[in-house]
Amino acid sequence: MLAPVEAVLFDVDGTLCDSDPLHYYAFREMLQEIGFNGGVPIDEEFFIKNVAGKHNDDVARAIFPDDFERGLKFCDEKEAMFRRLVTEQLKPVNGLYKVKKWIEDRGLKRAAVTNAPRPNAELMISMLGLTDFFEAVIIGGECEHAKPHPEPYLKALEVLEVSKDHTFIFEDSVSGIKAGVAAEMPVVGIATRNPEHLLMQAKPALVVKDYDDPRLWAALDGLDKRGGSVKNA
């Protein structure tokens, strides 16, 4: 049971903003430039399997299994391209500011917890006008283990000085949901780009389309009225 709710944790990419199309575009264009896959552009299935929600160390190993250093350099260059795209095209996930108000009205603590590099995370949060909203930004690469390991989420609890028994998470990727579940907190899966059936395999408490989804508000109303968990609302 979550009552009383003390904190809410958010992933960033795909959870606060619909950034996966920008990542996908950058990867597709840059991999094609270097002749990856015989010059055939990667498809979304490849992107979801090898990139979405993963830390760049894991992406580098997946795409360049024989040359990890080259993979890391490629990922750094791709992130620079991504940041250029962010300044032009970033959009919030539908209903984000509605759930932001719900959290602020209840005085809940909040942190962003992401596998994105810090320059990316801070840029996206700033572009969305959320710099002052978050009390902490936890970066997977600055922890000993990134998601899907639970450490980034456990570190967020420590920084916010809250209990896992009174905290829930918003996530959009299998990797992130696995991290939250392993940290023993209820996770609300946001099916921004990843299919709902895929997210369900990671065992979230609830999967919704976005923050406008009536299923989410039924769960949040349940928290308000009955003091129950997201799962039982």
C-alpha cells in the first residue's frame, strides 16, 4: 500500500517527452552514413530491441560488438545530434502538465531517473519547463549500475529521503520498468512508443497510453479516496 504517497519518480526519454523519434532519426541517419547493415537503414524494430531505454554502454556493445570504443564515440556523436534536434522538435507527452499539477497540489517529492547522459536529461527537462519541478536528477551512468538494475531508483529514494513503500514510478521502456519493479515500487508504464504488450512483459502495475488516459486518473483517484496502491486502485 502506498498511503500516504510521498514521492513520484519519472524516467525522462519517452516518459516526460516523446523523444524516441528524435533518437531513432539520429541513429538511423548516422548509422546509414557509416554503412552499417550494408547501408540499409535500421527499422523501428531494431531500434526498440537494441536502443530504446538502454544505457549508451549497452547500445555501443549491441551495435559495435567488436569495437566498444568506436561504439562509445559513435554514441557521443549521436547524442550531440540528438541535442540539436531537441531544441527544435521536443514535445511533452500528452497530459504531462496535468499530472505535474496533481503532484504539486499534493506536495509530493519528485525526481527524474534516467539512463540518458546528464547533458541530454538536463536539456530535455529545461525545454519542458521542468527544471524547478524536479528536486533531483539521477543519471544511470553516474551510478555503479544503470537501468535495468534498480540502483538508479534506489538512489533517488535515498536522495529524496522517502520510502519505496510510499513511492511510485512512471516509465516507458522495458528496461526502465524492470528497474522499478526490481526496486520494489509500483510502476506505471507509459506506452508512448513501445507497444503495451511489450511493456506488460516487464510486469508494471499499470500500463496507460499517456497522462490523459482515464485508466491513470482512475488509479490516482483511487489513491486519493482509498489510500490504496496504483495496482489496486
